[in-house]
Amino acid sequence: MISGEEFLTNAGNNFAMRMLVRWGGPMKGSYVGPYPTREEAFAALRVSKGRIEDGFTTAEFAKQLGIPPPDERRLIHVRWLFEPDARLRHATLPDRTVVAGNEKYAVIFARTTGEPFAVYQNAAHETWEK
């Protein structure tokens, strides 16, 4: 969508997009639940006792997180964030999400579909106890 800050705006396009979303609802497969903040995600990982043993292999990873296996094509977009031998943690948040990651990155997954829908980067890069 066009925000209105551009030199040339497109009011007709913006109107059409707003109406389509209003009439048709969110795009199929999009996450419509609450989003945890960056601080909530990293706080949950910091105190979590849940460990991910085999990295981001679809079936085992989903089983450890207690979510349906995500589509491999979606998971590949977040897998590159972590080193192959990275020590990953996971935590279930009170809303409908699961967070997985380490002290650098947190990936938020929808608990009902298993799909990743947000990635947060921790600017502080603090080192956690392993």
C-alpha cells in the first residue's frame, strides 16, 4: 500500500486495497492473532528450559515445539538465521504463539498452523547461559 508520504500518491489504489481487505478479510494463511513484542519474545527465550536438539528439521522441530509441521518452503526463510550447531531454545507464550531462537534471533510461530510469521533481532546481543 502507499502510505501517502510519496511524491505521487495513488488514492484509488489505496481505497481498493482497503475495501478488498475489509470485504475479503485477511489473506489466506496470514496470521491474525496477537503478536508478542520483541521484548516479550526474548524474555520468554531467556528463561526458557525448552531446548531444540536438532535445529530446524521440520518434523522433529515441530514435535519439540508442539506445533503442526510448518511448510518446508516457509521454514527455509528462517533457517538461515541460525548456525548449524546453534543452541536454540523454545517457549510457548500465553497467546497463540510459540517462540524459538537464541540470544540473536527469535522466530514467532503460530501454534495452530506451525507457520513462522515474525522474526525479531536482538540488538543487545547479550550472551545467555547455555
